[in-house]
Amino acid sequence: MKQLYLNILKCLLPVLFISYLAGITFFTHSHVVNGVTIVHSHPFNKDTEHKHTTTEFQLIHLLSHVLTAGALMLPLLLAVYVSVLCALLNKPESFGYTSSFHGVLSLRAPPFYC
């Protein structure tokens, strides 16, 4: 039974994502309400005039905006900064000399420092 649900989700989730992406790409339009232009997208008939109620505009606003709290982002940013800093400051313990071919010495002269 669990395998059936997984197979259904494997088909359903890509279809849901593609339909969402098509909806926000192909059906974008705007409304002017009390001097404020509201731009959103959903499938509609271009030949007929359609309107939204105040509740629908509030729902569009809530679904269109994502808010993140700064307190949640701070630990994530600190972890990224610390990991990048550790990667930059990590020095190798020994320097080994390698050649491009095993057993073949390079004919290049050593570097000269003044």
C-alpha cells in the first residue's frame, strides 16, 4: 500500500508543480482597486471581465507573500559563514611534490625568489 502511495506521488507532484508554474507564467493580469494595482495570476477567460471580492484579494495576498523571521535565518547564516571560514583557513599540514606522470621528472627549473 505504501508503494502505491509513493507511485501516485511520483506522478502527482511533478504534474502539480508544472501546472502551478504554467498558471503563474501564462495567466498574469492586474486589477486596479481603489487606486492600487494588484497583479496576480490564475486561469481566466480573457473575453469576459472578471472581478474579485475583498476576501479573494486578501487570500491572494496571503498566498503570494512569504515572510521569514530573522531569528530563524541567523543560525543558518552563521553556520554558512563558519563553514566557509573554516574552509578558507584550513591549511594543509604537508606540501607534497607531485609529477604529472609517475616516474618522470619535470624539466622545469625551480622558482627563484629575490
